[in-house]
Amino acid sequence: MNKIDYAIMEIHHLDHEAKKENILTRINPLAKLIITFLYIILLTSIDRYKPQQCIYMCIYLILIKIIGEISMKKCIKRLKVIFTIVLVIGIANPIINRNIVAQIGKIPISSGMISMTTLMIKGCFAIIASYFFIITTGMENFCVALRMIHIPGVLITVILLIYRYIIVFLKEVQRIWTAYSMRAPNQKGVNFKAWGSMIGSLMIRSIDKAGNVYDSMELRGFNPDTFFDKKNGFCEIDLIYFIFSAAVIVVIRYINIFEMIGNVFVFQ
Amino acid sequence: MADALVSPAVGITMYAMSGMAAVYSIKKLRQEPDFKKKIPTMGVMGAMVFATQMINFTIPGTGSSGHLCGGILLTGLLGPYAGFLSMIGVLLIQCLFFADGGLLALGGNIFNMAFYGCFFGALIWKIVMQNGISKRKITLYSILGSVITLQLGAFSVTIQTLCSGVTELPFKMFLSLMLPIHLAIGFVEGLITMAILNFIYAARPELLWSDGHEENKYIRSGLSYKKTMIIFTCVFFVIAGFVSLIASKQPDGLEWSIKKITGNTEINAKTDSKNDLDYDLKNDVNDDLNSSLITGTKTDIYENSEKIQQKTSLLPDYNFKNSDSDLGTSVSGIVGCMIVIIFLTITGFLIKLSKKGKHKLNE
Amino acid sequence: MKAEECVMESSMLKIIDLSFSYDGKREVLSGINLDIKAGECIGLIGANGVGKSTLLKLIVGLEFAKKGKIIVNNMEVNSKNLREVRKNIGYVFQDSDAQLFMPTVHEDVKFALLNYGYGKDEADQIAYETLKKIGIENLKDQSIYHLSGGQKKLVSIATVLVLNPDMIIFDEPTVCLDPKNRRKFMEVLRSLGGTKIVASHDLDLIYDTCDRSVLIADQRIVKEGITQKILTDRELLENNGLELPLSMISRNKMSVIM
């Protein structure tokens, strides 16, 4: 199943990227998390009839891309998922709201179309922003950030364990699926009769295995309440990053800086 | 739910609700005697749900396929608290690593999928399994649970999307689209859950939740559980009621609260949202108006809509009154933005080039 | 003999009248008494499912017995001093996948160090030295998902060796290893100092590495003594669901042919 291959590759890719050494990966994960959250909040708070303001928000993303030297290739693929979801909800807007507000050439533009465009842009940018966050942070550091805002260690352990086990299971599911499809060549999915036994037996096996993993963690001194308490407070570079990014986001959101620049070129 | 489909106010409210449920779950989980032994199982179950979501299950009789959401399954194996926490993990990883959902929408997604699936699921489990577990009861629980919790989830997705003001779909129509789709999805999920739970029941019944031999403890915990469920439901309905009240009677109430958070002071947004929400509510009136718009020829579209606006002042008036100046600013804005983008791209390119040059010099 | 020299040394592990059951009804172990001196290499043998793994789990405090005592290095194993006890014992799991969960080899090896409060640089150094000791420093930055079975086993030994434990426990260490990796593992095993307990039904391994052996069957210790004596006693082994080590059989056959 291609989906599984894709998922495995994606996790490896993100793990690999997060280990790269550059300015962004070294910054305190919590600072990055807060900035990303701020960006998404300011982005989604944009009015639905203002696509141009959404477009301005891309400046932050471009900045991060340049500073973090992030490749966009993998990111494009993730946009597909979000596009379909947003499209399902958004497609209704141009159908229902046909109130014409402008005309480009001979094509009338309705406010429904505008609000749909805004929705699509918001969807893409939000996804890119969180992609940039995780690709420069990685799962471990993300967990450290969660611990810094006092999320209980138990929950973080569960999250990290799920993340660890996912690859193991994806591979296991892939093996089972291969074995299954070799004996059932003309089936697109798994037959009804095999649902329970296929997943159920995998589950039972895994529970025993998982107990062992956790035992081995405990034997090596693991304690969910203290493990993620790593001492990395805010240092200068984190502060600079934080203030700089927050300033950029707020400026591009609230100050019509682009109109000022544009006016110089357009209306002279 | 994606980030684009929720407004900050709705997103943060849902974070608060899910957060409350999570804090409560952790507290409850810690009270269980062997909770540390449950941690690895929670991890495995979460990962399993994640991995099985990748498998397409063929639905007998039709050519289509469905997959798993997981809340009901996890509750049947781990109980509501542990199940809820593992679902949080699954949704978080999906949102961060596979762009399924979004950071802001995560709170809502946890609530719509995990909260209903686990907490309401547990309630259904308790009712169905009152006098012991059997194969038939598991089937009943799986299908009933999946259908009910998915309907609830779909219902709150509808409310959250409407409160966020991103869609122009009227409430009833949106709901009538969402519920039937999720009825089908819920049924399929129920079938898959049933198959898995029944297999585990046959092979290792002790892995299922709330073992029969602790009957006394079971009843005691059931009482406190009921209480909490009532509290949670009340809280939810109070908030939902409050939100819908604001939305209907004072249409700009929501926007106002967003503004309070973000400090947005634009007036246009205010009038817009007011009109749109009115529009949603009084869509009956609008149907007539819309049909008149559709039948109108191109030349009198402007006239038509302007007339309608004057008559009813129901439709969004953005860009109408002073459309020229408004359009002008957005054009220059976009031009300005483009210039900055080009500037940044060139700078980035130059930085890359200089780095490469350095590398070569070093070599 | 090495075992005789060790008798003079202090006791590392003492098990007194230990009984255990998982469900409170069926006993998995009953009336176990065992005394292991520091520096010994003990083979724990028995057929599948006689409670070898359970005994090992009890020693490191993953399970607690209702009856009996386990004393490691003069400390009784109970829920209070678990941390201290576990720091002194390394446990190599049967399934290496269970042991390795951090993304890279290096991170996995230093996991325990960080948990026990070592500084980051110190942990890095100790981890590297440990890898070097076993001869797998070239795997340092490998992802654990890309290791072969033999490599995984060696890495999991490294993960427990970093804490420099007084005693290391191996649960079925040679399962899933090919002959070459098995040989490599045995070399590593011999080079390690300290007390070692090897639980296995790979009797050739026990024969080659352990001074003393303990035979478990029917929930209790059937026989305890010098490895050469136990592993050549065909009747004893076969009565308890085991067979002579292959090397013994082939030696016997050789003598028949000759």
C-alpha cells in the first residue's frame, strides 16, 4: 500500500531534517511553538473577504524558509490532503453566495469566490507554518517544549511512545498486507472476514511487546515525570528570534506596509 | 477540521474544553493502581489505531471502503481516560507529521473525535455491558457507539465551523450534509471495531476494559463517572448555548470576542459578519433573492444586487460603497507584497550562492 | 577452576525461598533458593515456559513476589530502592526491538546515563567509549531501524553496559543470531567483567561460557552445579525437556565412529 510507504518515508524524512544543524533547529522549541501558534492565530483571524491580507502573510513563511534552508518539495504533497478537506467545506461558498463584487476581464467575481480563495490560502499557509515548525524541531524537542508548558509527563510519554511505535507497526502492517494481498490478488482492501483476526492478532502481539519496551525503559531509569525536564531556558538567540519573528508577523498582519511599498510603484 | 476552518476564538475555546477533559483523565488515570503498566499499552494502541487507519477495509456488498477513527475501539480496550489520552497522541502526530488537521484546530479535533468517542463511548459501554460481556453485546456497543459518537462529532464540527464564520452554508443545510455522511462512516467504523473487539474477546478477554471480577469497585467508579459525565455535558451545552445565543441575537458578538483577543480594529469585518450571520439565519428570504440574481442578465447584475442591498441590507456590502478605492488599495498591496517576495527570494538566493562559494574556497 | 576461586568473594545475588504467581492461583515459581557470588557467570537453563524469564524479571523488580526475598548486592529488591537496584543490574532483553527505542544508536546508548543525571558531554563520552569497547563505534549515528539482528543485539548490550553495572542479565541472547553473530556475541560476553546470568536453552552457549549452571523445571530448581557436569548428564536433561548440547552429541558420535 502506497500510503504506508509514504508514511514511513515521511517520518524518516522529518526525523532526518530535524537533526540538521542550522540556526532554526538550535532555537528553543518552545519559542518556535509559540511563534507558530501566533502566526496561525493571526492568519485565521483574517476576515474572510480579504484574500490579499492572507497573501501578505506569506512573507513570514518565506523568511523562515530562507533562514532554515527548508526544501519545499515534501511540503507540497501534504498540501494535497488539506486542500481536499478545505475544498469540501469551501466549495459551498461560491455556490451559495453569488453576490458579484468585482470583475476581472469578463469574469465576474462573487464574494463567495473571494471567501473560498481566502479559505484555501489560509489552509495552505497554516499547514506550511506547522510543517516548518516540526521540520526544524523534531519530535523529541517538541516533547520538551510541551513539558516546558507543564503538560504532564504521562501524556508526553504516551505521545512519544506512539511516535516510536508507529514505524514498527507501519512496517508490521505492511508485511501483513503484503502477505494478505499475495494470497488475495484481486482485492482492493481487506475482506470483511479477515478484519478482526488481522488487526486483533496484531494488537495482542503488540501489547506484549510494548510491555517489554516500557520495562526496558524503566530498567534504565526512565521516569515519565522527570525525563523531559531538560534544562534549556531561553538564551539570547532564542529571545532575538522570538522578538524578531513576532514583530514580522504582527507587522505584516496589521500594518499596511505592502500597500505603502506598492503605492510607490503603482500610483505615480 | 483544518486550521483554515476555525477562528481563533473557537480554536482556543475547544483547546480549553479538551484540556479540561485531558487534565481530568490524567488525574483519574493516576488513581488506577497499575497505571504505569498501562502507559506502554496506551502507546501501542495509539500507534495501532494510526497504522490501521492506513488500511482500507472493503465493505461487503459495495465496492467502497472505509477506515478507522479509533475512539470507540480504544475505549473498549483501555477505558475512557487512557483511551482519551492515546487519542490525543494520535491526533497530535497526525496533525504535526501528516498535515491531517492543524495546530489551531487540534483542540476541536480532540473534542470532536476523542472526547465523544471515549467518554460517550464509555457511557454506552457501561450501559450495554451491565450484566457481563458477550459477543452480541460487543457488536451492539461497537455499532451503536460508533454511530452515536460520530454523529455527535459531526454535529459539533458543524457548530464549530459555523461559529468560526468560514462557510456561507446555512446551518440546516450544512447539518443535513454532515450527518448522513457520518452516519455511513460511523456504521463502517462500527463494523471494523466490532470485528477487532470480538476477536480480542475470543482470544484474550482479559484485555478488554472493566473486567467483570471487580464488580464492587465497578459500581462505585460508575457513580462518580456518571457525575463527571453530567458535569461535562452541562458545561458543553452551556458553552454551546452561550455561543449560539451570541451568534443569533447579537451577530457580531463572536467577531467582537475575536477582536478582543487579536486586537483587530477593522470596521469592515464587523459589518460583514453581522450581515453574513443574518444571512445564514434568514436564508429563506435569501433564496428568493438569489434566484433573482441567477436569472438576472449580466448587465443588470450590479443594479440588481445594489437594489437588493438597499431593500434588505442583508447581503455583504464589502467593496460596494467605495469599491474603486478599496480595489485600488488591494492592488497596490499585492504589488507591494510581490516586490518584497522577489526581494527576499533574491536575497535568499544570494546567501545560498555566497555559502556555496565559501565551501568551494574552503575546499 | 574459576568457580572455586570465586567462592571466596562476596555474594552478589541471594534468593531466599522465593515463590511467585501471576494470577494468585497457579504458581510459576516456588521455593527458589539461589546464591550467586560476585564475578561468576551463571547459566540458567530450562525448557520453554518453565519460568526463566519470570525469575529474571523478579530479580530486577519488574514483578514483585508475595513470598520470599531477593537480595542484590546487600540490598533487598522492593519498590523503594528500585532505582538503586536497577542501576546495579543490566538487563538485556530477548527481543532487541524492545530495548531500542531512541532514533539513533548513540542516543539509545546514552538514554540511561541521562536518566541517571549525567551531564550531556559526559554522557556522550561514556556512550562512545562503551560502543568502542564492544567494537561497534562505526554504528554510532545509525538509525535503529536500519540495524541487522546481530547489530541490534550488540547495541542493546551497549545500552546496559554504559552504566557499568555489577551484574548483567541476558535473556535468550542468541535467539535470531546467525552463527557468525553468535560467535561475535560470545566473544563480547567473555570479555565482559562482573557477574553474568545467561538464561537460555541454547545449551552450547551455556557450555562454552558459563562456569556454573542452574536447571529449572516444574517451577523449581532441579539441579545446580558445575556446567560440565550438568550438561553432560543426558538423563537429567531429557527428563526435564532438554537435549544434550550439539557439541556433546557430535563428540559422542565421533567416538562411536572411531
